[in-house]
Amino acid sequence: METGVKTTETAAKVKAKKEQVIALAGNPNSGKTSLFNDLTGSHQQVGNWPGVTVEKKEGKLTYQGEFLKVVDLPGTYSLGGYTEDELIARNFILFDQPSVIINVLDAANLERNLYLTVQS
């Protein structure tokens, strides 16, 4: 019987823990999906043109015994975009409030890529 109590307590602790969500944001064609594939073991399509990812994709990552949700967002240049894919990224960042936002940058054009970083 003691084992059942421990299992119940452990299950309650797991349910009480808020799921940690990592959002991968950045300009189109900056490497978000490549990073997503590396982190989650997924095989999402990558390409050398903007608009490859037009919807958010979700995957799981286990790190130090914790399960994390990783979300690959469509590319966006700013939080003020109005295209469907930009709105998906913007709304997820602003309203779903991920635990961590990783802004993936293309070092070849830092000024343009950092514009998204400095927006609040």
C-alpha cells in the first residue's frame, strides 16, 4: 500500500508542475526549423527560402529528466506583422506566454535579425 501512496503523490506533483515551453522565434530562413529538428529529433522540412514553416510545429525534448515542449514558430520580421504566418508567431509569443523564447539569428544580417529581439 505504501507504494501506491508514493505513486499518487508523485503523479500529483507532476500534474502540478507547469509544462515548460520553449518557443523558437526569428526571421524567415534563420535556422529555426533546423534547430527544432536537432532538439526534438524531428524531420520537419527545411529550405533556403522564406515561408517554409507557415504554422507552428510542436515537439518534445527531454533535458535532465524534464520533459519540455519545443515550438517552432513561422518566421517573422517583427511583432507587428499582418500575414497569417506572422500572426501565428506574434500571437503565440504574446498570448501563449512561453517559458523561454529563443530568438534564432542569421549572423549574416544581424541588424535586421535583432529588430525582432528588441521589440517588447
